[in-house]
Amino acid sequence: MSRRRPASVRGVEFSRELRNDVLAGDITLSVRLWKRPQVKEGGRYRVGPGLIEVDAIELIPFAAITEADVRRAGETDRETLRERAAHAGPIDEDTLVYRIELHAVSTED
């Protein structure tokens, strides 16, 4: 009888100052400037010592990011969120970004 190994859990990078808030469940949204998706809906990903699960992912223009999204991402305003997400290149209002809804999960789940 062969035993299957559990699939390895890839990591998702968050800025050090946001990591604890992600794992505490205070940050439930991330905006990413990727050429292609790096996560999938329902996937679990390591964040520091914890795990997150992706609830939804969609490709949208940055202009569609709402104030509620900004708060869920742990930022004070859209420009701060734009600057954080722009590490891979400039983000204009029409730049397509990935809007990722997520939640922290217990490592025992």
C-alpha cells in the first residue's frame, strides 16, 4: 500500500509589516501586478509561519479597486495600495491587476 505525500505548499510574499495582519485575518484582499496568475481559487499558500486560502481571483483594471478593497488590503488609500502593488512596474488606472480575496487558515485545517 503506497502512501501519497501531501503536495507541497508554495508561499505567497507579503511585506513584513503586513504579514501578521494577513495571518490574523485583518487583511483579506491583495492586489498583484503579475503577468499571469500565481495563485488559484481554493489554493492554500504559506505566508511566513501560517497559511492563507484564496477565495477568489479576478483580473481587473486598477480603476475598479474600491475604497472597501483598499481597507481590506490594509492600506490607508488607493495611492498607497498602488505604490505597494507597483513593485513589478508602474500602475495606471487602466493597468490590469489581480484582485485576490483570501483568508487565513489554521495549519491544523
